[in-house]
Amino acid sequence: MIRVLRFSWGRLQRRAMTHYAVYGNVTIVRTFCEECERWSLVLDGEKSCCGKELTKEPTYRKRMSCPERKRQPLTPTMKNAISRRQGGRCYYCRKKMGECFFVRCKPIWLRAHYDHIEPFAYSQNNSLDNFAMSCQLCNLWKNDRMFYSVEEVRTYVRRKWGEKTPREG
Ligand SMILES: [Zn+2]
Ligand SMILES: [Zn+2]
């Protein structure tokens, strides 16, 4: 009896090493990376910990609860570091902070917002690498939808910019 139980437990654990993680209505592949010895999300087929390709296929779905861990507030020094890394430009539309654009005939000066690249609720990743500076417009447009990659966000905001500022050269 005990042997049977132990066998099933082991099988269950191996099966659980790669699975679909369901967060609310969002499903992301999650895997235990043996090299990094940590749980990691798989984005675009790559593990978010080390960028290595995922070879196993997920076999089952697991409903996750989103623990409400405290978000880390960014200090001015951290914000400066992020801004420097991006050359003072928005991570998504690459326009420069402080520049003025006419949106529906109204002048708008781009202001910096700081946000997680991988949503914090899913990744729990508070490291500086997971933060991006974006302008208030990209930030607003981006928050309307769920995206699966940074490229997808960039394509989307490029379209939005085209719609909102048609005469912009
Ligand atoms: Zn890894
Ligand atoms: Zn932008």
C-alpha cells in the first residue's frame, strides 16, 4: 500500500515539473528549471530564468492563486538607472520623455511611468531588469489588453500612435 502511494506521488511530482499555470483567465506555461533550481515561466518558448528553450511539453493545467506580495517601490536612483538603460526613451514606442506630441489637437508632454515587463502578479519578479519606463500613452494603451510578448506590445502601440497622431512624421 505504502509503495503504491510513493510511486504515485513521484509520478505526480515529475508530471508537475512542467504545466500550464492558470492565473485567473490567463494561462502561462510554468516549469521547474533544473539548472537554475527555481520555478520559471515560459515566454515565447524560452524559460524566463535563463532563456533556455523548453523541451518538455506541459501535460496538465494547474490553477494558481496570485499571492499578493508587496510591490517594490522604485527609488529615484532606480528610476534613473532604468531611464539611462533606455536612453531616456519609452520602452514601447521609443519616443523621448519630455517631447511634445499633439494627440487629438491637444499638446501632450511625455511623462515617465515605471512598470513591470512581465506582470508582477504572474512572475513575482521585482528585479530591476523586469522594470521598464514607458510614456503615459503607451502605459494607458497597454493596460487595456493582455500581451504575450514585448514585440506584441510594440506592434500594438505603433498602431495606436498612428491612429492618434496621424500627421506625425
Ligand atoms: Zn533556468
Ligand atoms: Zn510610449
